[in-house]
Amino acid sequence: MKNIISLFLLCFNALLFAQTNHFKITNFSSHDISFVAVSMNLSEPLMNCVPIIYNEIPAVLPAGHSISYSQINDSLVNDLPIRYWHLVGGSFEETYDLTLAPLSTSDTDLVSWHQVIIYAPNGQDYTLGGGCMGGGIYNITAGGIKAELNLISGVADVVITDD
Amino acid sequence: MKKTILIIAGALFFASCSNESLAITSQENLQTDAMKNFRQAMINMSKPENLATPEEQRMKNFPEMSDRRKNLLLPAAKELIQSTGISDSHINTETSGDKGAIINWALDIYIENTKPSKHKN
């Protein structure tokens, strides 16, 4: 009986923390926009957010296009594939090449999409979203674009428009 | 007791997968009024009067989009879903009338039609 309850609690925990929500980014602007999607563990502030996982090479979303990501380990087969993910795990950092090995579920299950770094046409980068110390910036008007990050029923949605 | 636990576990599993059943019907024509209207509604969200107010930003569930802002997107979102042949009653059945779920469904349709692979030469 105890085993069954433990198994049930384990399953419930996995459902609660599994990285299932999507990250959606829509580029309505007239510029190709590079971005870095950041997934992290905001549920453990004392751990200073770790793990933090982000795409090491900014992805380029062409003007007028949109894209959606779900699981980090599925990003290689996306319409805008992401191959390299950088993992900050507290005492270590490592870059994973998804063509060689997926990230461990013990890391990916703890994180969800909370931040995006946008590279504006002027070359400057701007971070949108929540930070490890709380607070955060959720919309900017800078560098020729407007960008906003919202959660819609828990799904991270980034919208970029011309300024 | 075992039966009860299994039923609860099963219900949680199916609840977690409920959004997966939302149909995404592809539209080939990006220039439909429904696509244009949804695009415009999304762009209008970045107007100063439509951004999250300081009061909304202080709400406990922020950055979850406020009901006021979801209401701004809802008509265009429903129109886009309906343009794929899905009825209003079916939308309500699938989403239980949840505004966020409806907007996410419309976003999925929009993204399906504007993803980079759709326009490769």
C-alpha cells in the first residue's frame, strides 16, 4: 500500500513539474530577430534558479514568422531547429549537442520557460521575463522593435512588433 | 482504496493531456481575413493602452495575461478557429470556455501557417 502511494506521489510530482508548457514566439516585425530562449527553475529561489537551460547559439526567426517549442529535447526536430543547449547546473556548466545526446530529464523536468533574450535590429540584446531574484521586465520598446512576454494559461508567448 | 488511487491517477493523467486533443487545422492561405484580424489583434496588444497596467502587474498571477487583455484577443481568436470549420459550440466544449486555451489554440493555428518551413524556397 505504501509503495502504491509513493508511486502515485512520484507520478503526481512528475506531472506537476514536467516541462510541458510551450514557448511561442511570433515576429510581426519587418526584421529578422535572433533570440535565446531561457528555461529555468523558479520554484526553488534558494537554489538561485538552477538548473538554467538556454540555447547556446541564438536562433534567427525571419520577419513575419512564428515558432513554437515544447520540450527542449524535441527542439532538434522543430521547424526552426535548435541543436546546442547550455546547462547551468549549479556547480557545473555544460553544452549539449542534441545530435549526440539529450539533456537529462532530471534537469529538463525541473525547468519551464521564463525568459527570452531578444537581439534587436540595432544589435543590442534585451532580456524579457522573470529573474532569479524575483521581479522582471515583460515588455520593452527599444532598438526599433517592441517585444512583450506574457503567460497565457501558463504558455510563454513572446510577441515582437515594429516600433 | 487501491481502486480509488488508480482512478485519481488516471484522471490526473488524462487531464494533463486534455489540451493535446485540440485540433490544429492547417490553412494554406495566409491572407484570409481571420488571419489578418488575429495578426492585427496581436499587434494592437503592444499599444500603450493595451499593455498590462501597473495594477495588473501587481496581481499575484502576473505575468499571466489579465482577463481584460485576453478579452481583447478573444473575438479574433475565435474567428480564426472558426475559419478552419470548427463551430463555436465545439470550441467551448474543447476548452470549457477557458479564454487562455482559446487564445492558445488560435495562436497554434497562426503559428502553423507562419512557421519558417512554410515559406522556404
